[in-house]
Amino acid sequence: MLNWGVSRDDGGFLRLAKAVVLLGAMLFGPASAAAEVSSAQAVEIAVALALTGEGISYGKPTLEGVQLAIEEANASSAGPPIKIVTYDDQSSDETAKAVARRVVASPAWLMLGPVFSTASLAAGPVYAEAGLASLPPTATSDLITQNATTFRVIFKNSDQGETLATYLFRVLGQRRAAVFVVDSGYGHTLQEGFERTAGQLVIDAQYYRFATDEQAEPFVQQIAADPSHPAVVFLTLDPEGARLLTKLRRLGVTGPFLGGDAFGDESFSQLLADQSEERTQPGYFTDNLYGLAPVILDSANANILAFAERFRARFGHDPVWFAIAGYDAAKLAVAAVRAVAANTEINADLKAQRTAVLAYLLALNHTAKAQPGLLGPFWFDEARARQQVIRVGRFHGGRFASAPVQFMPVANPDPAEITSGTVFELGPDRYARLQRVVYTGVFLNEIPRLDLARASFNADFYLWLRFARDAGPGSADPTDLIFPNLISGSFDRTRPAEQRKWQMVPSTGYGGFRASFAMISTCATFLSTGRLCRCHSSTPVRRWSELFMCWTSGRRSVPKIACRRPRTPVMQQRRPNPPRPPRRSR
């Protein structure tokens, strides 16, 4: 059962509280200068990313996440200051190897990067030979940890492949798939996981391996001419995937399309933004495309949302998941070098310092020893890999949001739940259950009556929900709603004002619901000041209903609300007050 209360609406009062936190961060948070520290005192961390070339869409956001983590660490004064030195591998594996030799010759204690698996595979042996730990924030290939000093801080490709095959079968109900595989270490490890799970689920999959666009062209024509219209899976990076998707859509292929982490953010849609079809109809190419990510902001937890607010205040835009991964990896790097710096037994020899950092990371080998992280606790298995949740997103109208059904990992599955189908196997020793993502909102028509003496108010509003109807055995009913502070009136969840089906997602709306509610004290205190408030640069708010809509709009400029004493009464009744409800004991 979902527990609802209008006076505790997360979209309103909690957003107001969050806005106050954001304002404080803007006024007192660390500035970019916080990362500028004395070179003589600082511990150096190298950051080698794709800052030019095709990989800049990964490298630049990742660097922003790293910068914010270092600025916050230096502002805390909890240890020796940290200095980052950035290197550009130009999205080239050969350049990544040359950069690795420069990093090894530097005084860096630890290395953050590269962003691509192929670059990590190329540079990894150089770091391993020097005993320098490497934390690639976004590299996912299973093979990167074959280099002895590389730690994977994100999920691995075979896990992605298993997730894609399982989602195709269990959620989308597809039994046939045409699978493009880029001929590289990245594509091969994705195929390994997909092929293993597709075989177990009896998915009829045809694999098309290619190294160049010319090699992929006949495969595109073959799939477009297939009368069975199979689902299309891209086990590729985003540049190849964007070119393939463009050709398929122009040939009339409608999907569904699925891809891994390279497709798991709105930055992918930017690769297609200059196409004429996309300018005319946003989402022309990406609609019905699913991608994977470690986090999607619209279904993220409170810690990640707080980070997003700080990031937005610092850089002026929302973080993509690469930025969050960069922040996570940098926080772990700070913890490692500061733990080593605090050990007075470690001498000033650079080799000893690098060895101690490596030992610190290797010691994070159990949940009990884990370091906290935004994307989950940091601990590494025997292959120096990190266990992590994989989220599924979907494009619509050029925007990327959480898909309506997700996989939620289950650590210790109940055999009875496995038998019933509530819990199922994702991969070897990996179990999950379906999780429904519910989008919901309130459209407030008016608050016709406000009684401060009795701490109650009347509200007239519309409530809507959007969710997947089928979320597997034992799933909760999103329409099972209660309003714990309801004083009078009634709500019948079995009689929605409107229901419709949007693609695979049903929507339910409850309209014209009018009732009396108990009012929380903070609301009464704020409203009783009798001030006139202005939200954004819009006209002054002259009714409490408009003020409430201002709160619940979620606008980022809520901290800029300016209030003044009204010349006329704020409350304007449009109808007689209903009879006052009797008091109820709480």
C-alpha cells in the first residue's frame, strides 16, 4: 500500500526544503579555487581522459565529476590537499598508451582513467609494470582487470549483456533478436553475456560482427528486409550505434532497439541532433531505444539527488552518469591517498607510496571493509571488480528516463520465490526481481478554504499516475492509495476519471477530488505570515492555490522567491466555506 498525504507532498514542501539546502550550497559551498593548492604540499593524482575526439562526450563530464570531488575534498581540510593533473588521450588507444608512460614518469600516486575499455586495455600494462593503481571511471570490459593494477569501478560488460537479454525476454516479451557486435574487446565481452543468457532463455538471436561501417552495411540491409521484424540489439559504442540506428530507422525499422551503457544517457541523442528528421521531430531516431546506466536521476536516491544539486550549482547543468562515476572514483582515490599519507611509516619514496595505495584498494575485499560511494559501496571481488545495480532507461521525444520496469538485485533469494517466478536468475549467482517505476504528480485546482485555528484546509486537485501494469508476480498495486491526514471527504481508487495506455505504460488519473485535510504545523506557520510571494518572474501570487502551485512546480529558482506584504487580503474565496469538520484525535 502506498501511504499518501497531501500536506507531506514530496513535490511541494520537500522541494522547498531542498531549495534552501541548494541556496546554502551556492552561498557557502566550495568554489573552483578550492582545488588550487600549493604544489609543494599537495598529493598528486593523475587524470587521463578523452578530452578531445569522439570520446569527449564521456571525458568532459567525467572530468567535471572528478573536479567536484577534489574541490570538496580540499574544502574539507580532512587531510593533505589533493592536486589533479589532467592528460588528454584524444580518444585514441595509442595516445592512451603514450599518456600512460608520461603519468608513470610523474609524481602521481594514483591514476583516474581512461574512460574507454579499449584505452584501458592499451594503457593498463604500462601502469601495471610501474605498480601504479588505475581506476577507469567508465570502462566496463571484463578484460580490463587482466592488468594487475586496474580496478573496475563500474559494472562489467558480461553483466550488461545478461541484463539486455533478460530484459528483452521478461519485460519486452521478445523472442527474436538481431545483434550487432563491434569487433573489439568491448563488443566481445558484451556478446559473451548476452549469448549465454539468450541461450538459456531460448531467444533466437542472429549475431552480426563488424569492424567498419562498410562491413556493417549489408547486415543493415538484411535486417531491414526481415519480415519477422526482430528486436535490434547494439553491442557497440555510441558512435557506431548512432550510425547504425540512423540507417535502420531510415529504412523503416521501428525496433525495439536495445544497447548497453553507451546508449544510457541523453548525450547519445545529441549525436543525432543535427539530422533533419530529428530537428523536425525530436526522438525520431531514438524513440523505442533502451539503454543501460548505473543511475538515472529520475529514480535516484537522496544522496545522488543532493550531489546533482551541488553539481548543477557548480557547472550550471545536470550531471550525466559519467560525471557521477567520475565523482565516485575520485572520492575513492582521495580516501586511498589520504589513508596512505596518514601512515607515518610510509616514507617519501614514490614507489612505496604507490605500493601502499595499491594495497589499500586490494584490502577493500569485503562488504564489511567497503568505502561508501554514490553508486553503491566500494569493495572489490577477487577479480578487482565492483558489484553494482544496472538501471534500464528508455528514450522518448529525445529525452532519456527510467524505463517503467527495472531489475532489482536479490542477494539471498528465497527458493519459494524462485519457484513462483517472483525472483529469477540474471546470470551466474546473480538474482533479481522486477521493480515497477511509478511516475506521479498532483495538479492543484485550488485551496478554497484554509482554517489556521483548526489547522486544516480544503483541497481540490487532480492526481495522476503512470506505470507498467504488469510488473511480475507479487507486485504491489500503485493505485492502492491512502491519505492519512484526510478529515472528511472520500477517495475511490476504483473509479479513476481517466485511464489510457501510453505505449507499454498505462496511465491513471483521479480528477476533481475535493476533501478536507489536517495541516502540518510548518505549513500553518509559513502561510500565517500573510505575505504575497512571487515565483520566478511571473505575476504575483494572490491565491493560496497559486502559491501552492508555485511550491509544487519544482522550479529551480524557488530559493529566489521574493515576498512582500500585500496591500489587499491574500485569501480570495470563490465559494462559501464548507461546514467545519469535527476535530479528530491524532
